[in-house]
Amino acid sequence: MNTALRALLSVLMLVGFYVLAVGMLVGCAVLTVTMAQHSHGPAALKFGILTLIVAAGIVTALVQVARAQRASRDQDESGVYLTPGQAPELWAQVRELADLAGTRAPDTIELVPEVNAAVSEETRLLGLVGGTRQLLLGVPLLQGLTVAQLRSVLAHELGHYSNAHTRLGPIAYRGRAVVVVTVSRLSGNIVGWLLRQYAKAYLVVSQAVSRSQELEADRLSVQVAGRRVAQSTLRELPVIDAAWSFYERRYLAPGWAAGYATTAHGFFGGFGQLLTARSAELEGLRGQDVPGERSVWDSHPPIPHRVAAMDRLPETRQAAEDPRPATALVPGFDQAAAALAGQVVAFEGRQQLEWGPLVGAFMDASAAQAAQVLYDAAAAIAQQPSATLGTVLDLVERGWGGELARSVAGDADADEQQEALVRLLTAAFEHASVRSGTARWQGSWSEPATVVAGDGNPIPFEQVARLAADQRTVASAREWLVSARIDLATGPQSPERAGLHQGASA
């Protein structure tokens, strides 16, 4: 069965789901009325309740999906549009590829914040009449691909147009969403069970259609970009996705949690710097096996499957490879990316800093938070309202180091307790040195941030912390800290003073 017939079957099965759901609803209502008329009160009440549950489930599913679609449309409208005058070479490439695909070029090109590229079409009459076409290009994707690889991606997306995949795409997408939500809302009763069995069959057909469409669109990628580039592009996508996830988790999220954010210019700009600085690590990722099947319900075939399918496709032309970064197709790319970040990122009043001061601010906030745990434990053991760095050293010197380690590490074994104490001492020394003005945080796109002295050399605070955690060597640690001009009276900061200090360090 070809893809077009499968798509038609998918739509018919979607209609069948609605017919079955409404039919069951009507059947329950009729049965309720019939039983009530024949004085079967308890049974009529049960079927009446079931009728209300089914009706509520269907209505709730429709409303929920409609709201999600509205929110999705609102999000789609928050991108940055690129006109032919702003990105003439990109538009020329898109139009050339559209001609090769034998289809109409998109009407708009929009930058979006995801590691993704997609096409859409506002169709009418259930997809029979085409409408405005839109091409979405993710900024992180452009930052990670070459021009040759982007052409492969563009050819794939335009292949969806040439095969009319976008005509029924919105209907199928909304239909799948309604089916899934409806079944989840009606779980626990016979109607829900019957609909679930039908939904499984529908989703099998629907997902098969989606996967077939992806393989059809891949044919144009091979035709336009060549097999080697098309296959390398597929393998590159999970690498960029992994890099973006790492960037969000290790760079964006810590500052966000501490009340800081990068500037709009640095939001995507930082990712570009990370890709450059960690090129060796990314090369190592490229050498690993590409992820296989993630879920049987995934709309895309596994990448190894797609790569293998490309081996069976003929190459009708040998395309010249363009090794330039894909961002070269968008003059003023940095400004466009910054404009996008300004539109889509809800900074929510966070203090926005350039990356250098930002790393210093959130690392210092993190060190202060860890040090606070140590000071609270020391205050409790010393039976004092508060504690300082000097208090902690005094406790270790008097033989209370083990109790201090147990207080900060809980039920861990002895070695883990000692390591926890060393980690917290390290954080306390880092924070105290920055507060004392003798050191500063230095960020890196390829290594963890470190505390460095005025000459830029890293300070070995972990080694000092190991000395300070041992009663036999804590005196040596104290001498080193004093010689390094680190104030041993450093203790917990009030929120007001912490904010002033962090602002000053920025």
C-alpha cells in the first residue's frame, strides 16, 4: 500500500474514531432512557453516569487539544521572520531546491528556538486546497550545520511539500492528539477500553504513514545533497541536540535557578561558542553509534533505518559540497538570533549579564549555598547562633570533624561523609576567597568554571580542603588560608548583602 492510500486510510480511521465515540455516547444515552422508562432505576442510573463520563471525556479532550493548538500557534507566531531582502542567499537556496522538488516554495521563512526544521501549510477543505506555506528553521540547528548539510535538511522539508504531506498533516496531528487525550480521559470503563483498542489500530496506521512520509522526503535529500552529505546530516542531528541539551543543563539552567540570565545576544551566542570550544568532544560523539528505536509510536523512523534506506537510493547527481557554516546564509545572524531570544525567552525580571560575569555570579551563588550547609552544621555542633569559616576549622581541630561530616552527609558511609565534608569545605573556601577579594571565578566553554588568583592561575582549594578536613593537618590549612589573605570570619551572608556582592562581582 503506497503512502497516499495509507494517509487516506488514516484519515478515514480518524473519522471512524469520532463516529465510534459519538455512537457509543448516543447508545449509552438511549439505553439510559429505555431503562428509565421500564422502571430499571439502578441500572438506568449507572448507564446515565457512564453517559455523562463519556460526554465529559470527549468534550474535555476536544477543549484540551484546542487550547494546546492555540498555545502552539501563539508560540509559532513569536519567531523572527527572514525576508528575501534580509537573507537573499538563503531564499535563493530554498527556491532552487523547491524547483528541483517540483513544488512551490514556502511563503515565509521563520527562525525558531528549537533544534529542528519543519514545514507547514494552512490548508482548506480538509487539505484539498493548499494555502500559505511556512518554513521553520531552528537557530541551534543553523549553528551546528554546514551549508551543504542545511541544503540536505531543506530538501527533506521541501520533499514534504512535493509529496503533499503537509495537506493532511495538521488534520492527522490534531486527530492523534484528540484520540490520545480522549482515551486517557475515558480509562476505567468499558467505553474507554473499546476506544483504546480502536485507538491502537489507528495509531499503528497513522505512525506508519508518518514514517513512510519521512522516508519519501529523504529521497530528495540524497538527490540534492548527495548520499554522503545526506547521511552525515542525519547523524549530525542527535549530536547537535545533545550539545543543546548540555548547554541548557550546564550553562543556562544554573544561572536561571540563581536568579540570573544571559543577555538576549548571549542566549544563542553562548551555544555557538560552546560548539567551537568543544569540537573535539562533539567529534567523539559523531564516532558513537546513532540512537536506534526510541518508541514504536515515534513519527520518525530510527536514524540508522533512514541511513540504511539511503544506501538503497540512486544518486542522480554529485552535488558540490559547501563547507561554510549554515549561519553564513543569514547576514546579521547574531542580531537575528538575539532578536529571537528577546521575543521567546521569558527572562522574568532576572538580572541579565554577559557570560563572564554571569558564570561568576551563579557559581558564587552555588558556592555560597553549599557553604551555608556547612555553617549551619557547625553552628549546631558548636551550639552557637551562627558559625564562620574559623568556627569550622576550630571544630575540626578539636576533634569534631567526624561529627561535622556526619551532619552534612547523613547516612552515607564514612568515606562518603568525608568526601562530602571536603566538597563543602572547597565551596566555602571558594566563596570566602571571592568575598575577600583575593580571587575570582573564571568560566570556560570547554572546562568547568574555576576560581583563579589575580594572575589567572587556578587555586587548588580542594587540596586545601582535604588538609582542613583532617585534625592532623587542619593547622596547615589555616596557615595557608591566612597567607592567601582569605578572611576566616567569613560566614553566612544575608540575602541583601549577597545580592549586593553578586551585583558588584558582575
